[in-house]
Amino acid sequence: MHATRSAAAALLIFSAATLSGASELSRAVFGERNAVATSEPTAGQPGEHAGYQAPADHHHEPMTRVGLDPWRIDLTAWVWLLGVDGDLGVGSRRASVSASFGDILSDSDSLFAYSGRMELGYSRWGVFVDGIHAEVGADDVRPLGVEFLAVDIKYQMTILDFGVLYRLGEWAPPAAAASSPRSTTLDLYAGARYTDLDVELDFREIPLIRREVSWFDPIVGARLDTPLADRLRLTANGDVGGFGIGSNFAWSATGVLGYDFPFLGTHGSVYLGYRAIGHDYSTGSGERRFKWDIIQHGPLVGLSLWF
């Protein structure tokens, strides 16, 4: 488990380092992709964007639509301001948690959940890896069925998603976004979600209870990315999984608005949106039983480079 946390931390550090040198990486590995062409994009043909350069103005540096190179790479770093709702239990002891980001901010050792994503694609196909790490705390939580006790809850969480993408379709952007460097795309994906938890329950009147668990969930999902204006776009994705293999049920949903801008010869985006991840997981029996029926949710901000 500690190795997994180290791997997730390495993923986040690698994402940040790669963001700082992404323009050099894009030129060295993929060559120059910002060629100017004249044709319009053909529906359903990934990697065949029309290449053109938006007319320059006196206020904004023009952006160039991604050219004919079928390769694509996207590197993103996220900060997640999460809150927690749901039930958890160890053995015969259970607690119901409802903690906003403000509650967690005052009770946790860390301020945010950190996330990094790397995605590499060629034509219709792609692969991705997405890691999240957080240390979360919530104090004075009331155990279920007990009115006179309170429990302090702390947990370290690592989530690692990985899988394969398939580009179902790609279309020209709407007229309001005719100069956008992005096309409208719809992707399907399938993979797995690895979850590692180290949970502490402090009931004060009894010794500290600690439990470490980890499991894999299969996941399937879809993602839509569409320009709304020349530099503004909407990205939404959701997935479901578990199916009794790991969790009884697992899901996630993310929606963000992105603002695109030119950056060191390639493309950058800043994001603002909302993410939610839910698990209904249980294992063991008797005093070895562990239950994690939790939804983690909250605003997130991100920065990406893509080429």
C-alpha cells in the first residue's frame, strides 16, 4: 500500500514536471503539430482536424487548430476541494459523516486533494492514468445509534484510474466557436479504479481503531468535450463500476469549464468545475467487517497542456 501511495505521489510530481517542459517534449517526440491548412474537419475522423490559424487581433495571441498529426497528448494537474458524505464502519461501530470542505479544512493535515492525469492517444485510440491523493479529517462525528459519543475520523486515500479510450466521434465546433483549437469529441473508456484507504476512528472512550484496505473496481464511462466559444469549452465525463467485483457499486462524475490559451508554442487550458466520486464497498464479517459507503465531492481547479 505504501508503494502505491509512493507511485501516486510520483505520478503527481511527474505531471507537474512534465507541464513545465511540455513544449520541449512535444517538439522532441511528436514534431511540430501547428501546421496551417485549409480544409474543414470531417465528422467522425479523429486526428483529422482542419488546420487553420485564427485571424490575429490586437488583444489576443491567435491560437492554431491542432494539425493533421494523429498523435495527441494531454497532461493535467488538479486541486480538489473535497467534502465527504456517507456512512463508514469498522466491526460493530459505524458513523455517519457529513463534512464540507470548510470542516475538512479545519480538521485535516492537508488542505486539498491533489490529482494528476496523463493521456496519450493515436487516431481513435488512447490510454490514460489518473491519480488522486488526499489526507482527510472530520471531528465530532456522531456514531450511528449512539447519542452521547462523538468520533474523530481521519483517513488517507489514494485512487488510481487507468484504462483505454476509444474516440466514438469528432465533429467541427459550433459556429460560435469557429476559431477554437478544439473539435467536439465523444470518447468511451474502460479500465479499472484502484482505491487504497488507511482509516482511523477515534471514539475517545475506547482505543483508537485503525483499518487499512485496498481494492480494484472495473469502470466504464464516457466523456464529451465541446467548444462553447473560441476559447471556452465544456468537458463532462462520468463512469460506473464495481459490479460486486470490488465495490458493490462505484461511480464518478466530473464537469468543468475550460479556457484555452497559447503557451510556449503549444496549447494550455485552465479549468474550473465540480467532481464527485462514490463508493459502496464492504468486506469481512464480525469485528473484521469494514464498510465504506461514501461520496466525496467538491469544486476543482486544473491546469493542462495538450498537443
